Amino acid sequence: MNIMKRFLAMMALTAVIVAVIPDRADAQCAMCSLTAENATQNGNSQGKGLNKGILFLLAIPYVATVGVGVLWYKKYRSKKTVDMDDDPIVLN
């Protein structure tokens, strides 16, 4: 039952955080956002390149995390056995 209380508390905390965070956040400086907006309005591809670069930089940490997770899973979740009196015992 203690695990259920922790889970519900984490869900409530997540709901509060999502409700408090504003819908829109400007992460670019004023000059970068102006350049990107003007470039896309005038038909230039500089704004598109800027947006693709931002998405590329955003994706790298997620790809690295997934790679480390897969390696960890493969290494530590393999079957381990111990032979005692000619009978193998599976540890996990």
C-alpha cells in the first residue's frame, strides 16, 4: 500500500508541475527569434536550418540515454546461474 501512496503522490506532483509551467517559453534570444521569423516569412531557408539544428541538439541527449539504457539492460538482465551439486540455480 505504501507504493501506491508514493505513486499517487508522484502523479499529483506531476499534475501540479504541469499546471504551473507556462504554455509558451521563449528559449531563443531576441535577435535569433527575429532572424528566424523574418527568414521564414521572406522564403529564406535560414530559419528552417536553425529549427532543424535546434531539434538535432534536442535529440542527442535522448538518443544517448536510450543507448545507455539498452546497454545497461543487456548487461545486467542476462541470465546468471550458479552450479551447486550439479544442479544449476537461476539467480534472476
